[in-house]
Amino acid sequence: VFNFKGRKSPEIAEIAIKKLTEKDDIIYDPFMGSAMFNIASVNAGRKIVSTEIDNYTYYAVYSLLAKIDTEKFNDMLNTLEASVKHEVMELYETSCCGVENSRINITSSTGADYYGRIFTNRNKKALLIIQNGINKLEKCIERDVLEHALVSSLSLSRVAMYGSSTDILYHVVPYGAQDMNVWELFESKVKNFLKFKQEYSNVLSENPNNNDKYQIILSSYQDYCHNTSNTFDLIYTDFPYTDQVPYLERNQLYRIWLKHFYNKEQYDLTDEMLSKEIVLSNAPARTNKQKIESYYRDIDIMFSNFNKVLKTNGLIVCTVKLGKNKYFSTLMEIINLARKNGFEYITRIGIDKDDPSLRKQSAYKNTL
């Protein structure tokens, strides 16, 4: 529905939550991400509080979980289609074999193999035409849904590997490359958003920030733990796991688009966000996040904060993705840091799939 790497199975999480909590227990997810654990908690009949540091992810999830007026949404979509679709589709017309709107292959001779040109000119124009059309609509949650559907189309609107849905956003394709019809991508994403809202209608709320089932809060987990008086029976999360997902960096493409074309106030990447992210990064500007020791220091602080908000005899459950030897070594260090902060390791459960390959180790349902 929207671009999030490392999403988890709500079905598996629901089983764990039911087994490990009682009906009136409250759960905390300090790293909300795609909000799969919110869905799991609602389906398990438990209340959950979730915090999310990344403003792009938070508002994308908010647009997913918010109830919308379907009739109003369809009217806005029809208005948008009537005003911009023809102009966009004209960009994809071709006389080749009498077929219109076909996909074209892009080779190095076009200059598309350069890093700075990961979008073709026609796809840039198509994206901007749709964006301008959205901006003319009334400000409301329905328009926000259309906006996030467009933004989630960005990764496939760029020059991409033929036949691939890769989400390596800045990969430069040297051969076998393609661009895709932006309107068709956008239309597909809109359908996915609506399908989500239909499938998970029991999770939707007029106020995702705070309702009787869950809270989602735009905040670092540190700030929340320092300021809340709440205590929790279970912390259930997928915390940032070393260098596998450079979270804030990866989402910068979406954040910049939203800030420039949609809402200047909501989508800043601040120094505070960067300093509070738990990550191992090779970005030259992030010297304080480049060593494994700094990652372990952040994990130490994390468990210290968890100790403040977890009830006596409460549990922490973490999903982790283990692929290389260094990740197993990191897991051992994480267990030691948990012990340092008053926790004791209980057990690990492996979720095995038919395909044991690690090729999709970060993908949906493939996790420990």
C-alpha cells in the first residue's frame, strides 16, 4: 500500500499477543513502522500505544487508519481523473505497432544510467501533473489519501529494472531498464489503499491519534518514555536492526516530495530525528552513527527507557531478521544489554517458511 521495508505479519503477531497478554492489558510499540502490530492488537482485543519518529511513515499510516467518506473520496478521484488523466496519458502514447501507452525500454544511450536521472522527463512531468491536480482539491483526509497514493507511486515511477518491483530507490539501472505509466501506477495504489480500508475496516478510526483501540503518536520513543505516566504489560516491537534498513535516509525521497509539493510544515527531516534514530549508517554526514559501538549505546538507552514504562514482570517481544553472522553477534549483544537494564532473556521462536532462502529475509512474514 505504501513503501515500507521490513513490514511484519499481523497474523503471527496476533497469536503472540493473545498468548502473552490478558484482555485488559495494554501494549506499547515504540517503533510503529507500518502499524502491523496495531492491526494485530485490535484483532486480539487489546489496546496498543505506538510511537513513530518518522513523519512520512506516521502520516502515511494515519491516512491508512483514518475513516474516510467513500462517496466524497470517489468524487474527488473522478474530479482528478477528469482534470489530469488525459494529459498524463498523452505522455505515454506511441505509434509503435499501433499500441498506445506502452512501456519503453531505456538504455545507457539515453543518459538514464546516471544517478541523477532516475526519473525520465515524461514521468517527472506526469507526477507533477497529478500532484497539481491533487493540490486543487479541498483539504481533507480524502485528499491526504490520494496524496499518499501518489507518493507511494514514486519508487516505481523512476527508471527501474525491467520486470522488477525493487524498492532500492536510488539504484541506477545500467541495462534492461524501463519506465512505467505513472497514471496506472497511481490508480493501482489508490485501489490498494481502498482495499486496505475494506479488509481492515475494524481497525479504522475517525481519530487514529487516540481512540478506544489504539493510539498512534508522532514522537521518538525516548521523548514518549520520558514524558508518559503510562506503564505497559507488553512491549511488542521490531526495533531498528543495525544497518539493514537506513530508515530516515531511505524515506527522504518521499519526505522531500511531500515537503516541497504538499505540506512544508509536516515533513522536515530534523537534526533531532537524526540524532534519536537507532541506526548504523555509512552516510558521511552522520559521523555519530557510523560505528557499531554507537548502535549498542543506543540499544542500551532503549532498554533503560523500556524499564521505565514496563510493569514489573512485563514482557518485551522483539522481531528480528537474522541473515549474516554479524547479525547473530549483534543479537547476543542486544541480549546482554537487556540484562544490564534489568531484563532476562527467555526464549527465541523461529518462524520458518517453505522457502528457507534468505533472499527475502526482510519481507512480509519472513522473520524470527
